[in-house]
Amino acid sequence: MQKYVLFEKIITNLSILRYIVKSKVNVGLYDINKQLEDFYGRVLSIVLDANFVSTNGDITNFPAIDLHDVNKRISIQVTSQRTLDKVKRTIEKFDKNKMALKYDRLIIFNILSKTDHTSSVCSNDITFSMENDILDVDDLIQKIEKLPDVKLQEAYTYIESEIGYYINKNIGSNLLSSMPDYKGTAGKTYIKLHSHLNGQRSLNETVKSANELFEDLGEKSLNARRFLFVAITKNDQNRNSNLTTVGNILTSSHGFMSGDHIPALNEMSNYGYDDDCSERSERSFHIYDNCIIDGIIGAAIDKKELYEIIVDRNFTLLD
């Protein structure tokens, strides 16, 4: 499997997990923090070339510390809280209990996202950097991207083998109704899409396929999104061939549209196109999961709303 494919799968899995964490935290369920200590401990071990193990909740010997590598003298607190006060209290506990005798570095790892604090918090015993020692999932993803191939494969293999357990353990009916967003896409979007698939996909598959669609549309030009709209609004059994036709058109003539292509596009739909269609288009076009396309069509109220979802990328209309 190519490196970029592994990396994209890692991003998807960690993003889904973060959404679940956010949903649980939003309703006051913080038990997931403890659940994920071992998971992120292993991932951080791969990324930081360490061997982090849990302190097993022994607050007497390890106050404010959830993971540690005693040989490398690195300690980690795993949290979902982002306040400056949380940082202050953690460092105060670290100093008060003379943890610097055991560790040279304290990392605060946020399983959601960190806040860019304008104020600094200092330790009396160790050097603590607000920039380098407070990490979150986005920082972790950036570090994973820079890993050598062997380490990237190791991270992918571990995450892929474990992610299903944590997702299945924490997804319930109450959680699904408040599932948070993905790059501006309202969380309820996934649930509504899933309801229109009639059991053809698992929720995890729905989220992954929808994420792929949302991401890819964000990278496509306006014309390319219009052409996809033309293909999927052909209400007959030939949608797959329509998608192929659009794909062929978009990759023909070195990515340029000619006047001959416009009538072919208009034949697929009643929607008209102006001279803007003669502009340069994408040289490649991904043929999406047709089941997800069906779900979006089913969720859209009418053709106008479908146009706004696909072309204008207003995915919140799916809520």
C-alpha cells in the first residue's frame, strides 16, 4: 500500500476517534480519556521513538501523570481539557511532587485539540514549552506524516488493528445524535446519510466514504463539481455510466473542455451551462461510492438543494 494511502487512512481513523471523544465529553462522559491512554501511549511511542506505559492510575506515585517512559525520562498527561488553568494545575502537581527527579520532560497530550494560549506557564523544576510540550491530535498527525516508511507502516498497522474496538465500544444511540463535525460538516450529516443507505453500509463505512467525498470535492474546481452534479442528477439506471462519461470527459483533451463537450453534458440533465464550461477543468475525477451518492440524493429536498450540496459544498443542508 502506498505511503500516502496509509497516511490518509490514519487521518480518517484518528479523526473519527476524535469526533467520538468530543461527543462524549460534550455530554460530560470523560471515561473515554482513560480508555484511550494505552491506545495513544502506543501511537506516541511509535512517533516519539519511546516506550510509554500506563501509570495505572496510581496518583500517589504518579500524580498528574498517565503515561511514562522511565528510561527516556518522559512523562505524559492525557486529557481532553484545554484551559490554561488545567495546564497550571498539572505543572503545579508536577513540581509539588518532585516529579523532575524522575522525568526531564512533561508532555500534555490533548485527545481533542489544544488551545493556543497567549500566556505562558512555567515550571520551577523543568523546562516546559507551551508550544512544544502541549500536543494534540493534529500535532500527532503532523508527526506521523514525517515518519520514515517503516515507522509509518507500524503506526498504520497498530491504529487499524485497534481503532474498531474503541469506535464500537463508544458509539451508542445517544452519541450518534450529537456526533460532531468534520471540517465544517455538521455531525448529524453522517447519521442522516446513514439512514438513507438502508443498511448497505455500516456507520463507520458511511463516515469514511462521506469524508472522502467531502474532502475530494473541496479540492475540485467549480467546473468539476458542476460536472459531477450533471452526472448524478440523471434519474435512471445509467448513473454509473454517466459518472464514467463525465470522468472520461474531464480527463480528455489534457483537461480542457471544448464546445463539443457541453452538449454532451447538457444531455445528462435539464440543468444548463454557460460559457464558463469552456474553462480549464480537472485532469482527474474520482468516481465516488455510488451508495453515498444515493444517500445524498435521498437526503436533499430537491434538485436545487442537491446542487448547493455538491457544487457549493454546503453539506450542512444534509442535516
